[in-house]
Amino acid sequence: MESREYKVTGMSCGHCEMSVREEVGEIPGVESIEVSAKEGRLVVSCSESVADNTVIAAVEEAGYSATRG
Ligand SMILES: [Cu+2]
């Protein structure tokens, strides 16, 4: 298990946070998610087997963009 932080752009409210939480939460191996629209930040606790690109693609699926950082 590891903790990773991503910068997310485009979120503006609680609904945005919920969308990201839902999409990222569907990734196998993701244990917990913290997301803040205000800070433009996503923290994911997940297994080492989860690829960064998978997390980024899930954020994009929700309608936002993410970079590791
Ligand atoms: Cu919103």
C-alpha cells in the first residue's frame, strides 16, 4: 500500500469531488481517496500495482485532468 498525491485541475465544487471519488474508487486496488476541489488535490492510498496512468485516466473520465505531484 502506498499514498500518492495528484494535482487535479477543473474541479469547482462538491459534485466535482464526488465524480472524481466515484471514478477513482472503481479502480481495483484503491483503498481510500481524499479529494479537495478547493486545493485541486487528490490523495489516493492504493496497492503498488495501480498505475499512475490508470488513476489519471479515471480523473479524466470524471471530466478533469490530473498530474502526479
Ligand atoms: Cu463541481
